[in-house]
Amino acid sequence: MTATPDAAPAARARLLELIKELAVVRGKVILSSGAEADYYIDLRRITLHHEASRLVGQVMLSLVDEAGIDFECAGGLTMGADPVGTAVMHAAADAGRAVDAFVVRKAQKSYGMGRQVEGPSVEGRKVLVLEDTSTTGGSALTAVEGVRKAGGNVVAVAVIVDRDTGAKEKIEAETGVPYLFAFGKDELGLN
């Protein structure tokens, strides 16, 4: 089963409106990568928004389905990927599919069970690594490494917004898996 095809274009159009309205902040900022930019895309304003969150799940599920990628678990590096993974899990459930979400810590815990990947086990399972946005690809690469150490089979990396700064090329070269994105910076008027 896939996301409802008729709903996908409407969900994508509405999500794009909300991203432009709520998440694009113009002005000089320093990104997590250390790079300076003239704008910031604050996707937590989207992934944690009452209307947009549901759309994130629908759009990301549709994106991955259209690419023909089969997966059982979805998540990524905490904190940006947490609500994206949860949104995909819920969208999949709405479509009658069982997809688990997970969270990857920046480093393995030194206490408790000592895990880096939290949630249902990813071991031996097809895993989709998610991120809200990517500049250098660093967060997604950390997540891929953590998932692979935990025995997961990473099948793709998918982000809501790609900043067109080389993350796609770097992630594909270093991981050997496809990199997908729902929106490019050009669609947000950020050329």
C-alpha cells in the first residue's frame, strides 16, 4: 500500500505554502555546519506544527514510494529528524503499513543499555534515514553510521528541504544509497 496518490499533490502544495510562510527566515545566520547563510530554514516550525506535521509524513512517504524504495524503519539524528520519523510512521499507519520510527543519538550512551539508536531495533531491517534539511550532509552521515553499527540496512536518505550545497553528492558518494528531497531551495524562492 502507498500514500493516497490523489492526496499527494495537494499535500505537497500545502506543505510548500506552509514552509514558505512559517519556516523561511531571512537574514544572516550561522548554520550548524558553521557556514554563514543569508537565510535560515527553520523546519521545526513545520515538523512540530499541528497541520504541517501530518503533511510532512504524507509528502515524505509519497516521495520515497515514488522512488520505489521499500523500508521498514524511518528516523535519523536527533533532534531534526525526530518529528520527521514520527510523521512518516503515522502516515504509513494511515496507509495501512507498519513502519517503525527510531532516533539516532550523536554518540553511543555510556550508561543504561549503551545504545546509539533508540526505539525498535533496526538490526537486519531496511532503514530510511531522514533529516529535516541538509547543508553539508553531516547529520545524515552520522545517522547512517549509527544505523549501520546497529545492524540496520540503510536503503536511502531523504530530507524535506535540500539547500543545494553539496549534501546530496556527498551523502550518495559516502553511503552508496540514494538521497531524496521533497523540496529544493529554488522552490522556496531562495536561489
